[in-house]
Amino acid sequence: MSTLLSNYTGGFRNGFSVRNVPLFETFAGKVLWVSSTRGGAGNVGTRDRPLASIGAALASGKLTANNGDVIMVMPGHTEAVTSTSIACSTAGVTLIGLGVGANKPTLTFGATASTINVTAANCAWLNFRMTAGIGDVVTAFLHATAAQESQYIDIEFAQSSTFNFINEYTLGAANISDGCQWVRNYLRTTDAGQLSLVVTAAAHDRLKFYDNHVQHAATVAGLVVAAATDSLGIDVRGNFVQTGQTDGSGGVIWSTSGTASSGCIVDNDMKTADAAANVAIPIASKVYAARNYIAGADEVGTVVAVGTLFDNT
């Protein structure tokens, strides 16, 4: 005799099993739940008894490297970030924020040194809202060691000219951020001290930027400030960038004085305060750049030829 699931209107207090296998165990990894409103001392990280913070979940000892483990962060979650409170140190963990708009999990950086320390590879952050609670937060995400293949998807940075981040991602030593990816990050600020979405003083390869929206008043590139470094195999597509640059010859999307990079910057929209000489990335970088639309101070919808295909071998 069969029983309709709709008869169980009270849900499944002890979980739900298929042939004695709990439903969540049909996934590869563990699932931990986090909620600042429902979490408390003694909670174990289940949906009914969530942990109180992302920091606690990451430090719980319940995660296994590269096991497909997931941290689910409930709608309305809020958390204060210090310089040591959140350490993403287990490889292969995915953190998922639930909710939309103001109901997204919100992390507030209350000191200039507040930062999320990323010291493990293959991790992903999806759907979070980052707010600056003070002026000149140095960086939201710091790649300290071994942060290759990290992904940041649908991350929103909320700031003003008073409470702001100087930059959002710092990539650390050479090649520890290889293969990292940024998708649909959103940054809009009138602060002229903003550096860039990403800052690096070392070479990192296979960096990917898709569909990000960056508007700031600073006189630097929108997505990446890379000093004199070279990066191989970069892929930058579908982004919108508006900066306060008055000299766009240094790169509106990506600035570098390196001359041995490779990859492509294609199909991006840009706006600067410069009237001429705008390029997506300096032509000497050897990155292929094409079909990028740039509007300068006196231009609207201007198509600028900004690159040439280089062999680079």
C-alpha cells in the first residue's frame, strides 16, 4: 500500500530517507547551515539548529577538503567581519547565500583591517552582500595562500563616499590566484579613493571576469590594477565599467605595464572622463582586445579599436 507524501503536512522532523539513505547524503559532501537569528550555542549546523556565523561554520572542523561540502547561509543573516573572524581555509567548500536584495546575507566590515582570509583553493562564494562600516576598508577578500580557482558570483559591495572599501579583492603572491573567476559582481561608489575591483602586484594566470558591473570615481582601471605584472590566458567578457580616469591610455578595464600577457578582452562596455586615447588594456600588453565599446568625456557609444592579436610565444 502506498502513502501520499502530501499526508505529511507537518514535514519530516527526523529528516527524509530513501532506502535508509538520508536525502542530503545523496550529495557528495556535507551541508552546514548558518543563521544569525536562529543560530546559538550548542547548535550543530543543521537546518533546524544552524550555526550562528560563517566564521564558526568554516572553523567547525566538520568540513573535509575537496569533498563537495556546502555552507548554506539563510536569508537575513548578518555578520561582523574582523581581520581574523572568517578564514576560508578548507579547499573545495562552496558558500551559498540565500535571499535577494536587502535579504541577502550581509557581511559588515567595521575596521580598515577587516578582511575575509582565503587560504584554500577551489572555494566558491555565491550571493552575498558586503558592506563597509567604516572609511577605507583595505580589502574585502584577501588571497593569502593557495587560493587558486576561487569563484565569486553575485557578490554585491555596498558603500558610499564615507563608508567604503579601497578595493574588494587582493590576489597575493604570484600564481596563488591562478584560475580565479568573478561573475556578476556589483560595485557602485562615488569614492575617488577606490583602487579597483581586483588589485595585484604579482602575476596570476587564467583570470576570468564575466558580466561584472563596476562604477567608481577613481582614476584607475575598473576591474584590475596589475602594476607591472603579466598574466597568461585572461578572459574578460561582457563587463560594464565606468571610472573617473582622465587618461584612458593606461587601460580602462585592466591596467598593467607588463608586456607579455595573453588572452582576450572582448565585448565589454566602458565609460571614462577622458576625451581620447581610451583603451581596454594597454596595447603593449599583447592581450587580444576587440569589440569593446568605450565612451569618453565627449563621446557616446564610440567603438574604439583597442588591440591586435599577438602570438605571444
